[in-house]
Amino acid sequence: MPDKPEIIHDTLNKKFFCMIGNKESLVEYDFLKDDTTIIEIYHTFVPQELRGLGIAKELYLELIKYIDVNNIKIRPSCSYALKIFSSDKYQKYLE
């Protein structure tokens, strides 16, 4: 991957995504019930042929900027989100 991918926050569909060629990588989330201060991160996907290039990390860096600016806490439920937010650096974002 020569350049950092352009990460788009699709608030309507509640996802952060990027397109590389015709391949979509994404992180999907949803707000917990009517609470707009806590989101559940429930799905992370990077196509097999793009794995290992740091795309998921870039998606999560954008997501972290969003939750930081908006004072949102998270509940990770997908395996990649659990891995990221188990790090001491990011535990402050857990609900």
C-alpha cells in the first residue's frame, strides 16, 4: 500500500471504511439503544489480499479520533476491536 488509504466515516450506515481498488475494508459500529455516548464495535473486515498492510489500524485510528472528540465510550465485541482496546493505551475508551 503506497499511501495511507482515505478513511471515510459513513454516519448513516455507522461505519468507517476505505476502498482500495474495488475492495472495501471497514469497521462497523452501532450506538447502544438510545445512548449516543456508548458505541459497540461489532465488525472489522479487511479483504484477505489486503491483510497485513495496516489498513485495520488506519481505520481504528480514525475511529479513535471520532470517539475522542465526541467523548464516546466503546464496547468492543469483535475480535480485532477486543485486541485493540485491550492495550493500556486505549483502555480509557472502554465503557
